[in-house]
Amino acid sequence: MKHKKPWGYFTNLLEENYTKVKKILIKPGHSPSYQYHFKRSEIWIIVKGEAKIKIEGINRNYKKGDVINIPLSAKHRISNIGDQDLIFIEIQLGTYFGEDDIIRLEDAYGRL
């Protein structure tokens, strides 16, 4: 089931008590909020497109095949900098995986 967002959508691929795995699509020129989590870390694998990822204020560009580790409580944001959809797989590890463990610091869609 697709969960639509203003920047694209995500689909849950696996939900267990020890992990959650999502397929995330971000439309060209869009980006989810700059955020962090208290109860989970994340591993992102870029499978299509080009991304700029900001972690703790540092920006780097990534492409298909790159793997990015987001530590627990690290402030982070991914942006689609290409002209096609950006797709990545997000693996969440921790003690809780609810959407209410998103602490937004900046958001282009009025969700602060």
C-alpha cells in the first residue's frame, strides 16, 4: 500500500518488531523534512536517481548503489537533485518504528 506524501510516497516492504523496511520515492526537486529520530537508526540504499543528503549539517551527493548510514538521533534530509524519480530502500533499526518518532526541524510542506 502506497502512503502518499507531498514529496512522493513510501511503501512498507517489511514490518517486524526488530525492523521496518520501506521503499521510498521522492519526486524531482522535492525533499522530506530535515528531521531526526529518538528510537531508530536508518540505512538507506539508493536504487534509482541522484540524491543530495544532509547529515548533521554536512551535504554530500549520492547515486544508484550508494549506501548511507543514519545514526540514532542524527539530523538528516534527502533531496532529489535529478530529473527523474529518486527511489531508495530504507532499513530502520531500533526499538520503535512509528511515524510519530519523526522530529521535524525544517519542512517545506508546513508540517512543523
